[in-house]
Amino acid sequence: MEITISINKQDYKVNPSPLHISIPLHFNGIQPNSYGVPNAQGHAFEGGGFVGDVRKGGNCNFEVYTFIPHCNGTHTECVGHLTAERISIHKTLNDVFIPATLISVQPTIAAVTKDNYTPAFNPTDLVLDKAALFEALNGKDSQFFEAIIIRTLPNDITKKGRDYTQEDAPFFSIEGMAYLRALGVKHLLIDTPSVDRLHDEGKLSAHRVFFETDSIKPGDNLYTITEFIFVDDVISDGKYLLNLQIAPFMADAAPSRPVLMQLIL
């Protein structure tokens, strides 16, 4: 199969081999977790003599799943995460193929950053600040800033099963997030459980900067944030075509399956 796409009058060949950057959700198995909520669970439905498990004599597998999209794995959320108005990710995400840039970023220790956060930084916080983001994006092709995918460093496979109640995760400074919005980023993907500090007194400051809750009517807001991705080291930084697949939930967030396709000049 050969696919060619034109982005701003530049033709690219698309490598159709998918590069998956979601974390498969293993119900009842090893999985990432934030806020100490129960892990995602699955069990066979039983009722009226029916057993939904072939291993237990049922004629098919028929399971009940319980999970919290925001805490139990890769998910994509919209401004409805913050608003009284019930806005769904299903109606927010309309883009199918999105020009995207993948960058790797070394977080900054809060004690040395010039940026700010609400509530105030703890000195040992790990911060994705404006300076680090500028260094990673400076000189890159802005035509591919519609989506920014961030791999935090160091990077290793343990991100697929970390309990973030036991260790701190990097998060965005106010200036860092404002910098991404100034670049025109519509879709932000990150390999941490949240763009904000997990325990932030409920402020969600970075979320509010990205979704521009003070200036854009919720119903007109088409931005998305995807959290809990994992980008393997074999995937190099650079330009990609992003296909951001979500479950069709009428909810502020849904499990998602972002797929990258490499672009070749």
C-alpha cells in the first residue's frame, strides 16, 4: 500500500505501519494508576443461570468492566473535564489525521525554574517549563504543531505499570503550557498521569491554561489532552501523522488509542 499526503503544499509518503503509543489496559493485571483509585477490574457476568466465561462452562465470554478513564490508563479528555456543562469528547474530537510533532523533554527541577505554578511549586517538583519546551521545539516545523506529543526523560517501560501515588510525575508550569497554546497546539499528548501536579488543591491550573477556560466558550472548545501514553525509545522524535482513536463515549474523557504514522519526504 502506498499513501501520499499533502500538508501545506508539501507532499509526504505515509508509512502505513502503525506506531502505537497507548498503554494496553490489562484488566486485573499490571496497569498504571493515579490518585490511588481502584485498578481497572473485569469479571464474567453471571445471572439467571448464565455464566459469561467459557472456562466455567459458559458458551461465550461476556464480561463486566469497571474502570475510571482518567486514572486507569491512556485516555483523551476535553474541556468538559472542567465545566458544569456536560461536554463530551465524542463531540469534541473531529480530526482524523493530525500533523504532529514528537519531542523528548528532560523536566526541570522546580527549585531552578523561572516559571510559576498555582499552587506554588515544591522545590523538588519536576517541571515541564517554558525553557525546556522551547529548547525541544525551537527550529521545528510549526506546520506540525497541531498536535504535540511529549516523551518525558528518562523513559523506560516501567511507565506502563507505575503507581503514581508512590512517586512524583512531571507536570507543566503555567508558562510552559501557555507557550504551547501560543504555538497553536490543539492536541497535547503526554506520558504522565496528568498535565497538572496530582495533588494541586483541585486547581488544575495547567488544564485551565490549555483549554483557555477564561476566554473560549466551552461548546466552541475543540482542544484535547491525552494522558498516560507511552512512547517507546525505538520511535524517534520528529514529524508524524497522528490518528487519535477514542471510544465513542458521551463523557468528558474516554479510553484512547493514539497511533502514529511516519512521514517520509
